[in-house]
Amino acid sequence: MVALAIVLGIAAGLVFDSLSRQPRTEVATRTAHAAPAATVDPEALAGVQALRDEAEALTRAQVELDETAHERWMPRVALIERALEDPDTPPLLRDELSATIDALECVGVLGGPETATCATLDR
């Protein structure tokens, strides 16, 4: 029950964070006492999806012009990578977190604009 409360708290924090665009220091993951991967908490999933959506909404131009983009995303990236390395992270959350990393690589948040891995249409 405590693990579920922790996951719900983290997910709610991610959702509010994506709305306020403030740096976030936690990523939703499943603990050993939480529900199995087949029953990922919908709020935790929604929080991770909101993080992915925020990353996918970025453009290279925004990242290049926004001096705080790296400062905002790098703490999140560290936590995402930690969650991806955790064997207890459910596959559904792992897929969303991987898509977030892919989106950040695409626009050059990870490694800078010269290492951006895909073409984007700037809006």
C-alpha cells in the first residue's frame, strides 16, 4: 500500500510538473511490493506519458534558443535512465521512458544540436 502511494505521488508530481514546466527530480517506477506490470497504475502511466509528451513537443529551435532546456531536462534524464536500468520498472513505463529519451535525443537535448538524431518540423 505504501509503494502504491509513492508511485501515485510521483506520477501526480510528474503531471503537475509537465504543466508547470518546472524541473522534476523523480520518475515513476514500480517497487517490489507494487502491482505487477500488467496492472500499471493509470495515474503513474499518465504521469510518464505527460513527460514523454512534453519531450516530444520540443523542437530543435526551442532547445537551441532556450538556455534552460538542458538545466530542466538533465536531472530528469538521470532519473529516467535510473528507472530504465531498474529491472522492476514495468515494460509499459519502460517504453514510455525510452520514447522520452528518444525525443530528447531527436531535438538535441542530449548531446547538443550537432548530435540531434532526427529531422523535426519547427512550429
